[in-house]
Amino acid sequence: MTDEPREILNIDEAAELLGVSVKTFNKVLHSQSIPARKIGREWKFSRRALIDWVGNGKSEHFYRDSDNGEIDNGEKTPRRAGAWRVELD
């Protein structure tokens, strides 16, 4: 048997991949568009899709550009901070 990482992850494994608690991951799952499928009662995640999702994110979407909370497109967004750490194999 090889030590290759699994390609399909459950919620615990997905949270571990991103270096966050399951509670934090679950909050992000419900508030953002994470690539996932719910199969029965369980969420399933593609390892590669999660890594790509993190890599395609832009920090500018998470921080206010001015005092009134507006970003370039004029929409208001809440200020959020968080560190996502992904280990590539």
C-alpha cells in the first residue's frame, strides 16, 4: 500500500488539509462557495479542488479598501481575517 494522500476527503480531513478546526471549516463551508458535494449525510471534498480554491482566492475580497467598507465594485463586505495554510505534497 502506498502513502499517497487520499483524493476524496471527509470534513475532518478537509479541515486538516487547510490547517483549521472543523468548526472553522464548517463556518466557511456555509458562508462561502467551497467546492464540495453532499453525499447522503456527509460532505465530500476533492483534495485538488480545495487546494485550487484556496490558491484562486484574492485577499482583496476579504478586506475593506476604505473606512466605509466598500471595495472596488462598490459592494459592502464584512471585514474578515483568517489564515489558510495548505501543505502541498
